[in-house]
Amino acid sequence: MRPDRPRFRRSALLALCLLPWLLLIPAREASGQELLDQISALGSQNAAGYVAPLTDGLVRALASGYVDRSRPLDPLRFDLGLRFLGTRFGEEDRVFAASLPDSVVYAGQVFRDPYIPAGGSLETPTIAGKGDGLTLDPHGSFRSALLARGLDPDDYRLVFPAGLDLPLAPNLAVQLAVGIGLGTEVALRFLPAVQLLPEVGELRSHGISVHHHLSGWIPVPGLDITGMVGFQEATAGDGIDLRAVHWGATAGTRLGPLDLFGGAQIRSGSARVEYRVENPGNLPILPDSGTSLSFRTRVSAEPSYLVGVRLQLLVLNLSGHYVFGDQDGFSIKLGMGLP
């Protein structure tokens, strides 16, 4: 008898990762639910390896710096806009090495080295990669025990999900910036609760950043120097939590309607994923039904550098910057307000 396929009780694992992308591009061949059905059999360590490039990319997108001018807004000036940020994946983000279980307990007996990779290699695509996923086959005494009980070892295979060949990790935010005087600007960002699919639950994000004109303390002729610090948080359903911080400084100058700037910053953050496993077939390679599992991926404090430009046309403005770091990224913002 073929055992039931285990599934996540919550389908939030990829909700946060895929929802912004689904908002911006057409549907792909594999649905998020199909991927969740496969990831449910990976265990937390392999599930983390599969989604880490995207969760880390989203953390970096959240912490990419919300800069679009060389100096803060003057008192009582404001700017309201829509910003899109993206983090690009490198080739090293496309694959990861799967972890094999050291042992399984089946019918009261411990079996060592119960699985081998079908193709001989443990390399398998991440969610950002492409191609079919790795297959692990029952091996050695574990396989023999299954056959002795009249079971088909193929029913106990572990199949990893295929990669989605994603070009970037996206983030979207509405931003309101206000000059509060003393060379300081406060910017608030948010994404209202959105529910695309009933299984996903609500996705929302919010954040704040403060920019201060350092040239008031350290004057440099013809150059505006601004310090910045910010925090951003995002959640999906009740199982995923993303947090990111950034701080640094920029320098730039105005040339008519153009504002040219560049800078350096430190960004860091983490992504936490928590889910509950259902294992109605009591497969020995999986936890018992109802077991809560979680994992966390982290982006340690890392330097990044940005260059950007802003074009002001009356009350409308268009700005963008590119970020160089462990994962490169970019930001584009369309806004309106009193410059």
C-alpha cells in the first residue's frame, strides 16, 4: 500500500517568498502548492537550503537602502511614492548540497546510511535555480527491510523540488517621506495586508528610516553628505517573519533637475520560517504528524555600495539606484511631492 504523501498544514513556507513575484509576473508552470507538497518531505535543513537564496535575497531587498536624493527634504516638504526593489541571484545561489539522513528508525530497528542520491551527486537546485530536483533512493539494509516486508522502496523515495529559475528576489513598498526640520527626514514604508490565495494568509510589511544631513556638521563645498538608518519587517500568515536593518551614509550633488548620489551602507537581517508537518503514513524519514519545525536564515552585517540618480519634473520625480554587495540589487521609485 502506497503511504499518503505528507503535506504542510500551513502553506506559508513559500507564500512570503513567492507572493511579491506573483504580483509582478505571469504564473509559472509549477504552482506554489505543488512545491509545498514536495518541500514538506525535505525536513527543515534541506527546506532551508532550498529557500535560503530567496529568503536571504528578500532580506537584502528589505535592507537595500531607501535613498533617492543627495540630501533630506526641507521642513514641511514631503514625497509620496511607490518603490520596487529587487535582489539579483548569483550563480552560487542556484544550487545547494542536500543533507542525507544519517539513520532512520523503522519497525523498531535503526538503519544507518539509509539513502543514496540516484544520480551520485548531492547537488540540487535551489528555488532560484533551474532543472529537476535530486532524488534520494532507499539504500542498503533499509531497502532490504522494505523489500522483506513486501513494500516498494520507490514509495519511500525522497524527491526534491525543481528550481523555478527566478531572476531576482523582489520587494514592493509604498513610501511617504517628510522633512521635519534640523536637516532631518523621516520616511515611512508599508505594504497593506494582501491575500492572493486562501492558503497563504495575509502578507504585510512596514518600516521606517531616518536621514540626517551631515553636511550641516561637516561642510564639504559642493557636496551633500547624509547619514541614514532604517528598519523593515514583513510577515505572511502566522508562520513567516522577515526583519532587516540598514545604516550608512551617502554623498551627492544637484545638477539642475538631476540629483546624483552614491554611498556605502551595512545591511543585515533574518528570515524565520515555522511550519507544522502532517505525516499520516508514518514514514520513518519524517517527524510525527503535528510536529512543529522551524528554521532561520540570516544575513550577517555586510557592506554594500550604491550609486543612483533622481530626476525631478515639477511635482513628479523618478529615481533609482543600484546596490553592489554579496548579492547585487536595485531600486526604482516613482513619486510625487514638494521637493
